[in-house]
Amino acid sequence: MSRFSIFTKLIATLFILLIPILLLFAVSNRTSTRVLTDEIIKVKQYQIETFANQLDELFFRLDTYKKMLYESTDVRNLAYPDLLDDVLDKYRINRTVSEEINRLAGYGDWKAVIAVLYPRTGIMIKSSSSLNALPKVFPAQDTFWQYYSDPNEDYFMEILSYPENSAESGEAHMRVLLKFGVAALRSALSEFKANGSGDPFLYHPGANPIYNYSVNVNQIDEFLPRLREIDSSMESGYMLLESGKTQFQVHYQKLESLGWYLVDYVPISHIMAPISRNQTMFYVISGMLLFMGAYLAFVMYRNIQIPFRKLIQNMNLIEKGIYSVRMVDKPKGEYRFLYEKFNSMASKIEKLIEDVFKEQLRSKDATLKQLQSQINPHFLYNTLAYIKSMIELSEDKAAISMTMNLSKYYRYTTKTGNKMVKLREELDLVHFYLEIHCMLRDDFEFQIEVEPQMADLEIPRLIVQPLVENVILHSFNNHSEYGMIRIRCWREGFMNHVAVEDTGTGIDYAVIDSIRRKIQSSNEEIESGLKNVHQRLRLMYGGDSGLLLSQSELGGLCVELCWSSREDVS
């Protein structure tokens, strides 16, 4: 019969049909997601790169203005008024420089404050766009677009002195100063956001971010710790960040002029939401199809597989010899006819073999009695001689002890009423038997170990004593050293074990294999105590039971009784 049921095959077929569809959809969905993600990355990188270039262009243009003023002859001449011819010439140059500054400051949409300071004369010429826009105190050193935070206004400012780097020593003749307010950058960021960007802002480690006017500050504050991980050598890139249940693509582009990063983010989870919804819908529909297929398989399983399985199970019981089994809960349809025919067949088989089975039981019982009668003690003469010697030597306690052990031993062995006894009673017999031999020989000791759950287990009478007798007859007769006999009883899985081990003189595998073949032989002419025990176990508990022989950890032979519990056998 096939190892797979109809139900299993049907479910497997459903999965085989559904798996390619799921795989095809998963690959298609993954490809679409990757393509869309790549396009989002390209578009966003292009947007912030373009805007960053615009900002860099602005600041580079302002740098050009600074250099033009720095290299202007008229601007430098005002640093040395003593060299001018007259007051009119001085006024003319002053006017020319002022017009040049205002002209440069008025270029473009983004305004900056431009000024020229003459420290030696205290004169300062600046653009007229913001008369009070310059700070009261200027940095001593020249700077290149340094960020400053002021209670009134945050701004970027750069200063260049003439001669170069002369401001530190206080010998500067002229200083060109450019100042660009953060408010203009915020306006530019807001305009960039209005044109379809996410939520742009400028970021620099150690400084407060420059936001647009409608910024989500709480959202950006969650990103700031991760933005500190940006490698300063990286000019641009992006990272994936989680916020709540939303995943964001955070893109950044470094401004070459300022050294700040232009940062913008895209809620990628929201963009991918339609694809995710389609994916969920597909999986729901696939689940419904799978459920409908499973329900169909269940109907077939209930109306076909279960009746067929019950029929097979009862056939197996018939094969094991349980002929009283009958089919109940007869189903409708074709299986009802099969159930009725099976019951008729089982009834006829039970009636035909009942007499034969009873006769086999009688035969087994007679065989057990015959095997049990073959197990007789061989040491009565020695024990009586020992008692006589102890009495002559006035060793009353030894004589009494031998007499008590001998009487208990024979009281047990002469009982023929019960075929089965408890294991502890059988071990008591073995204890009396070994005590007798210890008194007779005084060249060995013994040890009995029993698991508590084994003590009340029922076993055939006189099943352990032959094993102990075999040890004494064959292991210690030609052994001059002090010996040990150990008896262990334990349960492992569904099998019970009683092992008798001895120190002995050592035994090799060839001898063990010879003994094993002898006790397993079906030749009735070969008789031995071990073979009798082996046959009794097999007749009582079936073919898996019997004797196992192996080398003992103590150095001699280990003979082990193995049998299934009676309830397991039934």
C-alpha cells in the first residue's frame, strides 16, 4: 500500500499547483518594488543634487564678488587715504567702491550683505540693503563661510583680509566681508519643498539643522541620531530608517561651499502602499482557494479515507489474531457493503480457529510446565554437609542461618500453584540462594539493584535463578580471585531488563557467540538452563523477548533477560 494517503496526495497537489503561482507573483512583486525603489532613489538624488548645485553656485558667486572687491584697485586705495591727491579724489573713489558693492549685492534673487572694512581709518562701506545687518564684533581670523548663531539672526559669514592673514596680528589694512542670512536659505528650502520635494533641511554635525518653514521637527529629530553616522568622506547617498510603522528613504548631498549636507526624506512605505495592498489581496485570494481545496479534501477524507482506514486497521487486527473485531458505524454507499462482508468474514474465521487456538494454549501451558520442571537445585548435599559441620563445630548461628536460607529457598521452589510471581519475590529467592553459596564458598560477594517501579512486576517463576546458578557453576569454580555478582533490574521504553553480571575470568566474543547459538537453537536434543529460560520468555512474551549475552563491564559475562510488559504484548 502507498505510504501516502489520498488526503495527503490531494493537499500536496493543491500546494504544487499554488506554489508556482505564488512564486511568480512574489518574483513579479519583488521586481516591481525594486524598479520603483530604484526610480525613487534616482529622482530624489537628482532633485537634491540639483538644488545643492544651485546653493553651491550661489555661494561660489558670492566668493567671486569677494575676490573682485579684494582685487579692486579702488577698494585697496581707500586703505591708504594719505596717498590720494585731494579730498575730491577720495570722495570719488569712495563713491565708486560703494556703487560697486551695491551692484554686486543686487545681483540674483538671493541677497547678501557685502561690506569692506578699513581697520586703520575705521571706515566701513557696505551694501545698503540692510544697514544694521552686520554683527557688532567681527572675528579676528579670516573665515570661509562660517556658521554663526545670533539671538536676532543665524547667518553664514566669510571674511578675507588684505594683506592675507594679517587680521590675526591686527595689521590688516582692509577686510572684505560677506554675510548670508539663514532666513534666505529657509525660504529656498520651503520653495524646494513646494515644488514636490519631501521635507528638506540642511544638516551639519554639531550645529542646529536649518529647516524649511513648514518642517516636521519631530520627524527630523528622530533621524538626527542616525545622520551622525554619515561618513564625512561621502559626498552623497541614502539610508533606510524606521519611524513607527513607516519606512523612510533619507537622502543626503554635501554642499561643497558650506560643508553642510542637504537632507531630504521620502516615506517609502506610503509610496509602496498600493503594491502592498495588491500583494495582501492576492495572498487573501490564494488563502481562500487553499481553504476551498482543503475543504474539498476534507470531505473526501471523511467519506472515503476514514472508512478505508478503519477497514485497513481492522484487517491488521485480524492479521494479529484478534478475530473478535467488528466494523461499527457503517457508512452509507459502497463502504457499507464492504463493512458487512468484513464482519461476516471475521465471524467465520473466529469460529473456525477457536478450537485450534485453545489447543495451542494447552500445548504452550504443558511446554511451560515441562521446562519449569527441568530447573532443579543441585546443591542440597553440600548445604546439609555444611549444616552438619557447623553443628559439630558448635557454630550454631551459622547452622541456623544456613537452615533458614535453605528452608526459604525450598519453600519458594516447591510452590506449584502460581506460574507468575512478583519480581521482588524472585529476587528474594536469588538472595537466599546466593547467601547459601557465600556460606559454602566464601570467595565472592553479590549486589542486587532494582528500580522501584520494577518490584511488583509479574514474571515467570524460577526465571532469574538459573542465570545466577550458571555464574556460580561456570565463572567461579576455576577462579582463584575474589569475585562479584551484580544483578540489575530496570525498564527502558516498553522493554523490561534483568541483567546478571560477574567478574569471572574473562570471556571472548567467540565463546559468547557459541553460547548464543546454543540457546537459540530449535534442536530439542540440546538442553541447558539458559536455553530453558530463553524458550520460556519467548513462549510467554513473543519473539522479541529472550536472553541477550554480552561482555560485562565487570570483566566476565553479562546475561540479560528482556521482555515486553504483558499489557504491551496484548
